[in-house]
Amino acid sequence: MLVLSRKIDESLIIGNGEIRIVVLGIQGDQVKLGIDAPRHITVMREELFEAQQHNQMAAISVPPQELDNLKPSTPKASLRPPEKKPKSP
């Protein structure tokens, strides 16, 4: 692991300059970071990434036959397109 010290408004570059991380503020034990990255690169907090991985593993472990037992959360009537109202003159 590379360990760097940065001050407010200082930054670091990852890769060929396509990812830039800037220290925006420091308050107590919290550091506010700004991240510039291309849209195709996902940036998220570690705890959200871990929760996402956990949820994906849980979804994969559900046997396909149990999926048939799930009921849709939306009544079928609401899935129909809205009726067209006659135009008033």
C-alpha cells in the first residue's frame, strides 16, 4: 500500500492522469475528498461495495425454483398501459 500525505487542495493522480483525487477539507478525524474519474469507472465507498457484493452473493444462492414463488410487488392491473381518454373539443 502506498501511503501519501496531502494538504487541503492538494491532489494525487492515478493511472495516466484519468483519475484525480483532491483533498477538499479536513475536519477533526474526517477528510473530504473529491474524485474526478471517467464515467466508465465506478467509484463508491468501501462499505457500499461490500454490501453490494454481499447482496449479489445472496441473490446467486437463491435456488431458481424458489424464484417462482415470489409474487410481484406491483399488481398486474397497474402494469397495463393507461387508457386513452377521449379528447375534449
